[in-house]
Amino acid sequence: MAIKLNEKYLKGFVTEAELDEVKADTAKAIKSIAARDGEGNDYLGWIDLPVNYDKDEFAAIKKAAEKIKNSCDIFVVIGIGGSYLGARAAIEFIKSPLYNNMKKDTPDIYFAGNGLSGTALEELLAICEGKDICVNVISKSGTTTEPAIAFRVFRDLLEKKYGEQGAKERIFATTDKAKGSLKTLATEKGYQTFVVPDDVGGRYSVLTAVGLLPIAVAGCDIDALMKGAADAREAYNGKVGTDCERYAIIRNCLHRKGKDIEILACYQSFFTMTAEWWKQLYGESEGKDGKGIYPASVIFSTDLHSMGQMIQEGKRNIFETVVDIKNTGASVTVPSDEANLDGLGFIAGQSLDSVNFKAFQATALAHCDGGVPNIVLELDEKSEYDFGYMVYFFEMACAISGYTLGVNPFNQPGVESYKKNMYALLGKPGAENEARRAELLARLEG
């Protein structure tokens, strides 16, 4: 088992009797997930995905990844939300946040279409100048504003650089299997396509082609990734009394006691984008109907010098979930220095990871003393297997927790609100948009 729940730093914050009050709700949630009879049950394809995936497409992903590796210096992944966070999280966790700066036999990977900053896109275009480029555009519909704009720009660049026929060999579309504007364009142009499954929502899609193609291009072992997820499925799917359920129980129990903010913490910088993926998973899944535990994140010990004060002595409405990665593979030690001007001679010869672990222990104790409960999830290694296992753990715990909170964990109706306003302000045709535009402009001018 790649993840172990450590409750050492919860003593005094929750009692077993209080946790027992939540168990009936989580058991009901687990039963509903297994029976597929709860709200949003048409988006439960992620449950069996680690074992019930399209093996032919999986082989095609590996083949396309090799083609991309041999064809370009830069691989641009265009997508927003779940269409890029999972892949970027995996690459930075397994390889490095400095992946693009490392010596390697794989292309640099950049992510575009995840915002509307002209500066960011212009800078990426400058980086791509004079380089061979391949593009993976990821969108179920093809009409989401941010990736659609970025794809327009890169499609135009590739067609001018390589010609329409040459561009066709360098553009890979991950989209709906049968419909949508991107699928239509891909068919017309002859792009190789991969499928965004109908029954898997974006934030649950990292183990589909959405995440697997970029992850494979980075040189990661996607077989090991899926094996980790498959083992987690075997451990947690339909089962009560697991650490996965226990995590959902504890966070809901703390929430009922007034802890409305969960801070995901890790002591490794390569976990930064994994925390961003986690925030989308839990934020979109739980934040609705006036409910939800607000997901935030920090990287320690870095953020102890900024957010540490707030966590230690601020409003006591927070709890922390710490991911403690036991084996990172790092071997850096603290050098000896006879002068010892910094006063750190007492740790000379120790590995930096051992110093980092003591920082974790010291911080957990201090935060507990300050009234902040700590849930600790011990992850075995920094590897593809462990990443896949962790992804499934968090996905299942999120589904259990969402149902326990009394919400549909698989929809995101609130995300559409800003889009409707933006389209109206930009002048999208249609009577409804015109009426909304007039109303919004009046509010902005008032």
C-alpha cells in the first residue's frame, strides 16, 4: 500500500465517538458510489478506469509519444483546468519542476491555454521561435475560450511554419469521441485524435489520454502509473474501514467542528502542481449549494516564512493535511565547514531529507500546539506508481467526502457564471447575450 494515514497529530482534536458520527454517512457514500446510484452517477467512469481502459488507445498513446519525442524540441499542451493540471502535476512530481531545464532525451513541455494573459502567450511564442514544435490541444468541446484562443494561435503558427500537411503531423487532439467543434476540425484536418471519455469529468481525467499523452512524452512510465491506480482501486473501491474512507471521515468531522479550510501541505517543491490539481479536484467537487471545505495549499518549509504566522496564530478555522513522502531519492548532505560561521555544524553530514523531516515533525507539533489539527498521509516514494496510487486515493476520498457533505461531487454549475458574463461583454451574438451585455454595462458604469 503506497499511502498510510498517520493520526498522531490529531490527538485532542477529534474523538472516536465524533468520528463514529460521520461513519454512517461515509459508509452510505461508499455504497452509493459502488452501486452508481447517487447524484452525478453518469460521471463515475474514473472508478474502473485503471483496469477498464481502452488498451488499443493506450498503445496508440505510447506510439504517438515516441513520434512526438522524435519530432520536436518543444511540446505545447493546450488545455485548462483538468485538461492540464493532472499532466503537469505528474511531470513535475515524477521528473522535476525544472524538467525543461534538465538534460534529457525528451522535448521541453510547456502548457498554454490555461489563462488569457497575452504576456504569457507572447513569451511562449518567443521561446518557440526557431524550434520544432508539436501541439496537443485538449478540449471536450473545442469551444472553451482560453484553450480555443491558444490553439488558434498555435495552429496558425504551425501551418505557416510547416504547411497544412506538415502541421497535420504535429497536432494531436484529445477531445470528444464523436461530436464538438474540435472533433469536427480534427476530422477535417486529419489530426490524430484521442478520446476524453463521456463518463469521466475533467478533474478526474488525469488517467485518461488527457493526462497520459503529455506524461508519456515526458518519458514517464505510464504502465507503472496505471498499476498504482489499479492497486488503489483494489484497496478502496466499495470498501469501508480503509485509510481512504478514514481521511474523508476525519476531514468531515473537523469541518463539522468549525474547521472550514483544509490546507494541503508538503515539504517538497515538486509537489506544488499536485497541490494545484488537488485544489481543483476538491474545490469543484465540494464547493456548491453553500457548502464545502475550502481547499488551500502550501509548500513547507518555504511557506513557513510567509503563511506560517497565519497558520500558527490566525483564526482557528483551519486544518492541515500533510503529504509526507518517505523516499524522494535525493542524496544531498550538509557539508562540514570548520569556520562554522552559520552555526550549523551540528547538522553537518546529515542528509537534507532528514533535516526536512525534522522540520516537518517540529512544525506539526507547533501547529498542533497552536490549535491546528494535522492529518498526515505517508506516501512511499516519488515514482509513477505512487503518483497513480495517490491520484486514485484522492479521487475516491473526494467522491466519498462530497456525498458525505450532501453535494453532487461531479458537476460544476457555478463555473458557467463568469463565462456567460464574459461572452456578453465581449459581444457574442445572440439576443440573450445582448440583453445581458446591456445589464452588465449598466452595472459597470453605475
